[in-house]
Amino acid sequence: MGDHKDASRSAETPQRADAQRNRERILAVAVTELTRSADTPLSVIAKKACVGQGTFYRNFPSREALVMEIYRHEMQQVADSADQLLGRREPDRALREWMDRLARFSMTKAGLADAIRQATSSPDGPAKPGHDTLLQAADRLLRACEETGVIRPGVTSEDLILAIGGLWQLDPASDWQPRAARLLDLVMDGLRVGAPGRKATDA
């Protein structure tokens, strides 16, 4: 009896691994294709991911389900980079570089943003995923900066996201990098004013 169970488990494990690989391949292709064009047909994504229609719809029963999963995945990657940067940089440098990554995400995923708007525009469609993971990442960066006295105390993650909201006004098709850098430098300058670790002569 035990041998039968072990055999069943060993047979199931490769199947689960294959299913996970299929899911990851669909997501990787979908990010590329939907970033290029929000209207990319799901059949094109399935074909380029080398999976059948049945496999595709078992993983993502609708276009909305696919887009929401991509959004969560991409936002999680941006959020996770906060801890990676804090492990390698001083807190204020980690915060500034993280803001750069958020800017790149915002500007290079324009097609994906359109797909998200389309997926959430229907009254019966899913609600847009919250920015909780992003806000939590911003909060970790801000608290690390506050603890070392390099920014003014009391700034919240919501404050930061609102302050850098001008990023979403930039045209992704333009030469947006210099303007984004200036905007983020201004935000950092504002965060440093009144920092307890800042000398009066630095003001």
C-alpha cells in the first residue's frame, strides 16, 4: 500500500512541475506581448508559449485573470527589489535607486498598463489589485532612511507615492529618463530637508 502511494506521489511531482513551467512560460510570454500591444490575442500568447488552448485556459480562464496575475507578479518584483537594495546600499541610496526602478517599470510597461485598464474597465470585471506590496516596500525603505536620520521623520509610503505621481504624466514614447531623474532628485531633496542627521550648514 505504501509503495503504491509513493509511486503515485512520484508520478504527480513531474506533472506539477510541468504545470508550473507551463504557467511561468505563459506569464513570461504574456508580459512581453501585452507590453508590446494591449490587444494581443490570447491565442497568440498561447502559441508563443508553446501550450495548447486547454492548458492556457486551465491556468487563466479569462483575459482579465491573466492580466491581473501579470500585474501582481510585476508589482511583486518591484517590491522585492527594495530588500535587495537595502542589503547592498545605504538607505538613502537604496530608496533613490528603488524609485528609479519604479520609474522604469512605469514607463516600460505602458502596453501592460493599457491592458490592465481594459481588464478593469468593465463594471463586472475584477477590481484592480491594490498597491499594498508596493506601499509596504516603500515603507521599509522610508523607515530605514528615518532610522539613520537621512530623511525628515514622519513621511509615509502614501506620501512618497503621491510625491512621485508625476512619473505617470510622462510620455513613455518620449525621452523620459532625464525628466524622471530630475523629478526624483527633487523628491529626494525634499525628503532630506529637516532630516535630523543633516547639518545646518548643509541646508
